[in-house]
Amino acid sequence: MTPDLMDAGAERLQARTLRATPGRTESGDRSASYSRIAQTGEVDVTHGRILYLEDVSKSFDGFKAINSLNLDIAPGELRCIIGPNGAGKTTMMDIITGKTRADSGTVYFGSTIDLLRHNEPEIAQLGIGRKFQKPTVFEELTVFENLELALKTDKRVRPSMFFALDSAQQDRLAEVLHTIHLAPHVNRRAGDLSHGQKQWLEIGMLLMQDPKLLLLDEPVAGMTDEETARTAELFLSLKGQHSLMVVEHDMHFIRALAGDTGTVTVLAEGSVLAQGTLDAVQADERVIEVYLGR
Amino acid sequence: MTDLTLSSVTLPARAPLLSRTGWAAFFAALLAVCALAPMLNLWVPESSPFHLSGYMITLLGKIMCYAICALAIDLIWGYTGILSLGHGLFFALGGYMMGMYLMRQIGRDGSYQSDLPDFMVFLDWKALPWHWALSDSFVATLILIVALPGLVAFVFGWFAFRSRIQGVYFSIITQALTFAAMLLFFRNETGFGGNNGFTDFKRILGMPLATPEMRMTLFVLTGVALLGFLLLGRWLVRSKFGRVLQAIRDAERRTMFCGYDPLPYKLTIWVISAMMCGVAGALYVPQVGIINPSEMSTGASIEMAVWAAVGGRATLIGPVVGAFLVNGAKSWLTVAAPEFWLYFLGGLFIVVTLFMPRGVVGLVRRIFKKNVPSIAVDKAQAAIKTEVTEQPAEPAHLPQGARA
């Protein structure tokens, strides 16, 4: 028997048992809120996973950008994702952040929040921050105003009209300005910053959002070596309190982030090709083949 | 207003509503509208060179109504990046609401000496149609002047913004909506006087309209409304709400990933903008003495956008300046050389678009402060930057959007 047939058989059997005994649940008779109550809007990481993707697929006009992707991330983990162009890295982030709808599969934030049922602003407010591949800041606004907009606060219309920074928020803003080395440029138009500074500003905006999970799409593209090293330092300091998913092509940067023990995931053709320490995946035959071409 | 210092970081203090010079200019303008203009018009004898004629008062009052419209366009276009070519509709709705009240104020003094407005008698209608029910009440009229444009804008905006209709498509739909409304108002059966609209107004609140005093009162009211809306606009764009609008204009997706839902923001400023136009229309009708469907014509709405563009988008004072410049030129040119007016308008639009992307105000600011770069320069810089950071080319088979 092929694995497909075995799976199908198992599913049929399970469906029959469920039908036969009314009231029985798939989780083995445990009630959904056994020993703890699901809090709406709270991320439940008691199962040790902050992000959980299972069997996610997405195709564009027949091209499978994501193909039965399975991936999960632990709270506080810094996960590096590598893969050739077109491997589906950005599409995966699009699906997690609600920009693109998955064709099938499940995406959970913690064990209670189904991300496929939320739109972009809701997902951002739940605590997932995202940095784009191309630095995207509000060019006409100053560095200060960019950070102030990103600040975690009530983001509905009326509170925005009457908003004023309180002193704790001012401290937070000053701290972030310091972290991203833009304190001297606080009143400059964001559009006038250098490319690397814009990258930093966008990272600073993420920090202001105080997300539980940060998705970073090529965060050091266009940065100098020194800036890259500082960025790696910053991400390593965030690890632990935040979970991070970093997509990057720069192998030195990945080496700095993953070290010898961190997990690196290799994506290719829309699914996970290999996963393990950087040394292990770099030694993997299939990974070499994908990167060097046939 | 304390500056906060933490490890050598100085945060900017919150900007005041208006700067010292801003307030000075504001009160100077208020004084000019409320005291100087009435004095020069009513008390200075006509023989004096300082006399302000009734014609000038009506013209300035009319232009101030236009300036309110330009300001409304600026909030939605300049600050939020949504070009509406349908604000003529909201202007006309406000105008028609006021017009209905003024028609009822005529009473039995019309040509047919009937209780009904003349055009209804002419159409052989025996009773007021249902939608005229509130037109006898001045209070209800005042409410409807803001509520009706607001409601129409809300319903239209909710559907348009929820479907994420953007850019030129949105502009075209607003244009189509306004055109449809014009065709509807042209019909006699709609009950708004058909293509003649409303005219021959006699009085307002029981007082005669055609007196210098009433003309002055309306002028002062319009001026105060314009200055009030300027302050309101300033308060809006200076708040975080205003910065979110600019963020939506510059990078809507980034705004969403920051946790802001653009829909209520767009809808709020869209409705505010429509209400402002409604008020402008209501102030316009008693001063000009007529309202007809031509206010909803394609050209009328486009002209509003031209005023804002000429004055300078995303500057509050710009559209007001633009409205005065363009309409001043219009009333002079249509008398001096009527055949050239349309060429002038077209040429002006081209010159502004090509050489003054931030309008007259942007030009003046650039002359006095060297540090305001023009949009053209920004674009050139952005182009250079994207060239430097260009990503390696995607495989050819990858469809568009897969990695965008």
C-alpha cells in the first residue's frame, strides 16, 4: 500500500469512530478548555509553539509558491530561513501576516489564534510585526513621527485624534531611537535617510510595536558590514523575549545569528527541504544541489 | 512642552495648533473679514478709492466658498492621497438643501402667488413631495446641510474603500456618481426644479436677501466658516490621526502592518471632507442666488482639484491661495478675454504639474527656505537608491505577485 492510501484509510476509520460515539472529540475526549481557559487575543504558548504552519499551500495561476509547507517556531526562538529565489519565503510571510490568503492548510499563532481568520491590521495588533524586503517607511514623516505611529497603543480613529505620548511612551521611544542609532536624526524626514538607516528605522518601528513574533525579510540587504554586524547583535539581544523569523541571503549574517546550534530552515519550491544547524544543512546534498543548480 | 532627555536623545516637543505668527495671521484674517470688509463696504462712501463694492463682496464671498471646497479636497487628496472628482456633488447637495429652504421662504410672493414653489405650480403639482417635508424648518435645513452630504459620502465611501478601490478607479467612480446625480437632478420629476434649479430667492429667516447688510452678513459667515475649517483642518492634520492619513497615502500596506485599519480612517476624512463641501454649497447659494445641476457637472468638480493643485497639496493654506488665484484670474479673464479662459486654465494646470509639484505655496517655501526639496528631486533620489539596492532578478517563470 502506498502512504496515500494508508492516510486515506486512517482518515476514514477515524471518521467512523467519531460518528459511532456521539459527544466524542478528536482530541480524545478532553474538553477544549481543559485546565485552562482560552483568552481571546492572548497568545497561548503552553504547547511550546508560538507559530504553527501545517500543510499550507498557495498557488498563483497554477504556480505553487507554497506547497504543503509545515513549519513551527518556539517562543523566544530565533529561526533563520534560507532558500533560493522563488522558494516561497516572502509568500510564506505574506500568508502569516494576512496579506495573501492560503489556498489550504492551517496557520496558528500560539495554540488558539487561527491567523487565516484575521486581516493585516488585526494580525499586527495580535503581536506579529513584519519588516519588508524593500525598506518601507513613511517618507514624508520624520523619524520621530514614524516611530510614534508604530507605537503599540489603541489604533482606532478617535484615540488617534486625541493621542499624546505619555512619559513611559516617551522613554520607550527614546530608548528605541538609541538602539537603532538614529537619535541625531530624530527630526529628519525619513525619506532623506540613507538606505541602511531606513532599514534601521523600519526595525525600530517593529520594536515600537513590541511584537511577540518578528518576521524579518532580508533585513540587512544594502547595509554596510558594520551595520550588518550591529543588526545581528540587536537580533540576538531580542531573542528570548521575542520570537524572530529571519529570511536572509547573506550567509555571514546567518552564521552570526544561528551560531553553531541555532536551527536553520531551508525552503525550496514552496516547502521545507532541510532543517538543522547551519553546518548540517550546508553539508546536505539536496541543499547543495538546489543552491548550485543541477 | 518639555523636551525629554534620555542618554542624549532629545524628542521634539508637540507642535502647537498654530505658531505665534500663525495665530497672528489667523486673527488678522478674522479682523479683515469681520471688521475691515464691512467697514470698507458699508461705511466708506462709494466715491472713496477705499470703497469695497457690493460686487467685490459677493465675488470674494463666492471665492471663499470655493476655498472651503479646495480645503476639503486637500484633506482627502493632499493628505490622504485619494483624488475625488466628485466633490461637486456634496457641494450641490448642501446648496440644494439651502435652496429648498430659500424656496419655501418665498412663500406666496412667487409669480403664481401659490403656497408651492413656482416650478411645482408650473408642473401642476398639488402638494409638496415627501422630500420637501423638512424644508420649512431652518434648523432641520442646517442639520441636513451637513448630514445629507455626510450620509451620501459615508455610504459611497464604505463600499468603495471596503472593496479597496484605489487611485484612478476611485476618481472615475466619484466622477460617474456625480454625473449620475446631475442627470437625476436634471429631471423635473425628481422635484428639484429640473435644469433651472432654484432661483428668485426673496428672504432668509424672514429677512430680505437683497440688502447690503444681508450680503455682508453672509460674507462674514463664509469668512468665519473658512477660517474655522482651516483651524479644524490644522487640528486634524497635526494630530496622530493626520499622520496616519499621510502614512496611508505614502505606504498603505505598511500602515496596515503597523496595526491600523485604513478603512475607518479613510471613511472619517472622506465624510468630514464631504460635510465641509456641503457647508460651502449652503453658503454659496444665498450669495449667488441660484443653484442648478450644473454645479454637479464634470468640470466643476475637476476645477476644485485644480485649485488645490495650483495652491499646493498637503499644505492647508495652499488650496485657499489656489482658489483665490484661479478664481480671481477667472473673473478677470472671462471679462477681459473670455475666449482665452479655458486655454489659460489648461496651460496653468500643465505648468503647475510640470514645474510646481507642490503648487504656489511649495514654490514660495522653496524660495524662502532652501531645505524643502521638491517632489521631483525626491523621485530622482529614490530612483538612484532603488538602483543601488536592486535585488537579483527573479526566475523568469515566477508569476507577478508571488514574491512581491
